[in-house]
Amino acid sequence: MKVILLLNIDKVVRVARLFSFYAPLLTERQQEFIRLYYHHDLSLGEIAKQQGISRQAVYDNLKRSEESLEDYEEKLQLLKYYDGIRDELDKLNNIVDKIEPRLDEDNVRNLKDVLARLQAYQEGELM
């Protein structure tokens, strides 16, 4: 009997988001296994065969990697901080939209430029 492990979409999204922040803190091997499993959608068996190790070893590595990612977030809270900034920027955008009719064009343009730069910084597009 073949057992198929179905991943919870919320878990996949969470691991991907944590990985985007904390990947450099994982070992190269942990990063590779996370990429193969979560990004390339390979099964434990496929990864095991590719790596020349047991399926259990792949599972153990992934489990430790996920625990490390959660531990980093618990200590550093980068994802929480990122989400908080995003929420505040959304609120600020809504406020600007509401007061826009009361402002002259230059002020609206300046506000929107500042917001766009803040969002770019928050998304890591500007350094």
C-alpha cells in the first residue's frame, strides 16, 4: 500500500515564507532539501533516490529544517515584523486614498511616491 502525504497548503506557504527570510541560516543540505520538497514538489522517495539516502533520512532532515525555521522566527520575528509593516502600509495607503480629494496634485504625488518607496523597501526591492 502506497501512503501519500498531503501537505497542508498553509504549512507550505508558511515554510516558503520562513525560508525566504531564514534560508541563509540553514545548512546547504537543509536548503537543498527544502527547495526539492517544497519548491520542486519532489516526494520524500524521489529526494532519497536522488541523494542516495533513505526516505527516513530525508524526512528527518526536512523535519529538523522546518523546526529550525520556526525557531529562528520565534527568536528573530522577521516574518511577524514584515507582516506588521505590510499591514501598516496598507492602512496608510487607505488613508491617502480617502484624503486624496482634499489635497493638491503635488501633495498627492509626493505622498504616493513616499508610499511606493516604503513598499519597495519593505519588499526588499530597494537597498
